Amino acid sequence: MTTILHIDSSILGGYSATRSLTADIVARQLALHPGAGIIRRDLVVDAAMHLSGAHMAVFQGGEVSDPLLGQDLAAGGAYIDDLFAADIIVIGAPMYNFSIPTQLKGWIDRVAVAGRTFRYGANGPEGLVTGKKVFLASARGGVYSGKSPMAALDHQESYLLTALGFIGLTDVTIIRAEGLALGEEAKAAALAGAKAQIAALAA
């Protein structure tokens, strides 16, 4: 059975463009893969802690003395289990201040783990999370794609492609809605274009 991992990171709730797009992507994938299971992660509602010195001490073999830290380490481990369990990964990633939400960065910090999701070999780093399809729902207020003069300021999609690729997730389709802050007409056109792209997805 196909398993879909659905991740949202926008803080805007029902006003979020990326949450609307990820919902549509998941619905489309369910239509293409009837009976698929869903793993749901809302990184705003139920986020793991950001990494701390206490986390790093445990990663280096130290003891877990704080029960809350132990629970949080288990949550981070579950994020990795999600990745390996999923066949299709859908990530909502709005641009905040030229990059990604801190909640999504926290998730990446917890899944990029040497020996679990990547390893270093004779030829350098090797991603271990392979054979999966990723859909990235991207939204931003300005225009940063193509030959836009703002393109060099995109540390959102560029960072995510790098981070995901590092752990082996290289089959990534970006569903993009940009220019959302350039007026209602531009916003409506961008969202309509992204939704049309979703509707055209094939298995």
C-alpha cells in the first residue's frame, strides 16, 4: 500500500497558501493511489524542540537525564521513521524572510542524521532515504524564479532542494505560487496556476 507523508509548516492556519496546496496535492495523490495511507505532521501544532547542547550531548553518547528531552528525542526519531515509511512526501514550505519557517528548519535538523539518513563514504556523503517522490508546495510574496532580479535571494527552494538531496530525496516536484503579495489579481492567478499544475499530476 502506498503511504503519503503530509507535512505542513506555515503559521497562517486557514489563511496559508501552502496548506491549501498541500491539501490539494494529497487529495490528488489519493485519487492516483486509492487506499493510500497518510502520515500527518503539522510542525506548528506539534513541533519538536530545536536542537540544543543537551541534544548534542546525547547524540555523542551521553545519558538522557530529562524526561522531556527523552520524549523530544523520540519525536525526532519518529520524523525519520516517517521518511522511511513513506512512498510519497508532500511538504508545505512558505518563504519567510528569504528562507523557510523555523519549524521546517527544525524538522530538517532532526532528520539529517549521520548513520540514519546519510553516511560518509570513500566518495563523500551518500543519502540513504531513496526511492521516494517528493512534492514541495512553495509560496512566496515576491517573484524569485527564472531571471527575476530577486532570484539570488531565494534561500527557500534552493536550501530545501539541497537539504533533501543530501539525504537522498532527489525526485522533487515543486508546485510554486509566487507573487502573492503583488495584488489580488496576481495572487489569484498564481494560486490558480499552482492548482492547475496539481490537477495535471499523473502517477
